[in-house]
Amino acid sequence: MDNGSKFKIKLRKGLGFINLSYINGPMTVGQQYTLNQDKLRPALKLVNSFLKINSNFNSKTLEFDRNSILDKAKRKTGLNDFGNDKFIKVMDKLIQNVNNVKITPIGKFFIKLVLYRVSINRLFLNEYIQRNPAIEDIDINSPIFVIGFPRTGTTLLQNVLSAGKGYRSLYFWELITPYPLHKNYIKDKQKRMMRANLLLRLFKLGAPDLPIVHDIKVKSKEECWILLANTLVLINTDLGTGLHQWNRWIMQMDRSWVYEEYKRLLQIQAHMTKTDRFVLKCPSHIWNIDSILRVFPDACFVWAHRNPTKIIASTCSLVGIAKRFFYDSIDKSEVGESVLTRFASVADEAIKFRNNVDDNQFYDVIFNDLIKNTPESVRRIKDYFKQTHEKSHENEIQNYLKISRKGKFRMHSYSLEQFNLKQEEVIDRFQKYIERFEIPIN
């Protein structure tokens, strides 16, 4: 690598990770982590200053008003049907919470933009179904839900389980705009990919560290939280945004309607591109298994498990990166405790739930086994659910593994100590979970 490169990569023998050093100086202990700053980046501080100044001249820039957002979406589309009124209630609760916390101007601007884009999506989606009522008669048979805490191998599972004819995961460009923009398939795909690419560029400018944690590409198969976002019911995003009041409210509601709308979105995708079986993945599904089973009674769940110390440390880093975008500074100890408490609680609830449902719909995968022999793990999963698995599937899995094993230029680096947590503490809080699923902790 030449001297003009921004980074140089040194392999530290015995430590087992790639360390990144800035060429213009040695790396300090704190800088070895992906989340190496507690405060907002200078560039984003500048944007915040601009937004503050702009809001002094135009109060509507950062003003949150449900009717003005919905009316703007109506004017943009010429449509007026947002569908389920529960969406409006969720928006009201979210806006109320935003107005009660001190989020950065750029954070407020981002949330307001999300509310506007989701409102537009709902208008177009409902209009598309009204023009094509047969969509709601399309069967979504035995969808595969890949579930598990973040960093447990769910991305790998999604990609290898959807490899081969008959299985389908949704690409980022499909998720971002889940309805056609043009009658011609080729032109429609081009338009939707261009929109997704623009969004990704803006996303990476605002949060340049996030691609290190999970590098999204226009043509990568992605998590379907992007579909769930069209209901504004996004469990656990409060860890990064600080919108805890809103999250507590949606946790108490019956979320079956969320997955009824989610099903309609899958039906739209199947209407545009014929699909035998969907392979779906999102960490928040683990909080919604009961709602999923009400809407998809024949769903198959592939549940990934991993040493909780790895899960918590990595998730803390991700949450810290997100929270730094919404707040001027972050408290890493607070991030550590909030993530640990939330996930340990869910682990206990998951055990109770599993003890009271038909285990035949669940297949548990240990991260170590998945990494050790991915093709064999796929074969066992398909056999368990009595699903087809052909030689062509094997070939596509191997092709994917060859690509995914190519080294990344930057790697996600983190530790429990960074968030004032200890390994013994994490293991103790997850002891029942570790024992129930026989998870190795070494």
C-alpha cells in the first residue's frame, strides 16, 4: 500500500484483529476502537450550526408537526390514503418524544425526513394495492425468519439460506423503495437503484463509521427493518436515538398489525417478482415472534446464538456510533449498561417464550458451528424444515463464501472494557440463556 493511502494496516500477531493506524501519527489506545470519539465529529458540528442558524430564520426547518408532514406528503404525491390509523398514533407518540429530548439539529432533521419519506411510501403503497387488489390474495408460504441478537451471524445465514432458486431475500434497493417507479422492469430497477445509491452516499457522509460495522451496498441483501419502518414501529432504535418513551409505548401495544402490513409489503414484492419462499432477517424480529406467528402461522425460525460477551460489546459500539449522531456527546458507561440490561431481559423472555411454543418451528444455530462449516449448517437447516436443497444451491453458497471471505479494509473493533463492562458480569446476566442453548463462552 503506497504512502498516499489514508490508512496503513498492521497485523498484530497474537491479538487476532487488524489494527488501523493513521499515517499522520501513531494510534493511541483509545483510537484502536471503531467508536474512538465520544463527541460529534467536527463536520457534523458544522452542519448542526447551519441548521440552528437556518431554524432562526425558518422555524419550520426543525419544527415537528404531524399534520404539516402528512399534508406535504399529500401535495407531493397527489394521494391521500395513508392506510391504518395506528400509523398516525405511532407518529404522534414519536413526535411527542422527540420534542421532549435534546436531540442534535441534524438528528431532528433526519427523523423529520424519515417521517416524510415513510408518509410518501405509505401513500404510494396503498395506491399500488388499490390498483392491483389481487396482491392481497398472494400466499406467503413458510417464510424463513432469521432471528437472533446482532452480531450472531444472521447476515451470513440470510445470504446462504437465500442462495439458490426458490429462495429470495430482498436487496437494499428493493427495501428502500418497495413499490415500482416505472412500468418497465429495467427502467424501474435503474430508478430504484439510483435512489438507493443516493441515500447510501448521504448516509455514509453522516455516519462514516457505520459501514465498518455493517457495510450496506445497493445490491446487498439487507435487513427487513426497512420494511417495518413504514409502520414507524422500530423496536430498540431508542438505544441510539434516546427515544425511550416512544419505545416503551410501542412495546406495550399489540404489534400484529405491524406484521399484517409487513405481509402486504412482501405480497407486493412477490407481485413484482414471483417468489417461492422469502428468507427474512432483522434483529428486532426476536421481540416480535408472537406477532409474527399470528400473521405467519407456518413461519420457520432460524435462531442464531453466540457468546453474549461478543454480542454486547459489538452492539454497544454500534449503539454508541448511532447515539453520537443524535447527541453532542455520549456516555459509554450508560451505553454499556442500557444495552446489557435490554438484551439480558429479552434473553430471559425468549427462554420463557420458547418453553411455551411448538419447538418444531425453530432451529437453533451456534455461531461457532456456523462459521466452522457453513454449507453443512445450511443443509441441516433445510433438512430440518423439509425444504429443497439442490447442488446449484451448494454452488451459490460456495460462491458467496469466496466473496465474503475477502478481507475488509477496515474492521469493526470494540471491547467490553470500552463500555465499562466486565466479561464475568455479562456471562452472569446471560447465564440462563447460555445454559438453555448450550452456547460456548470461550
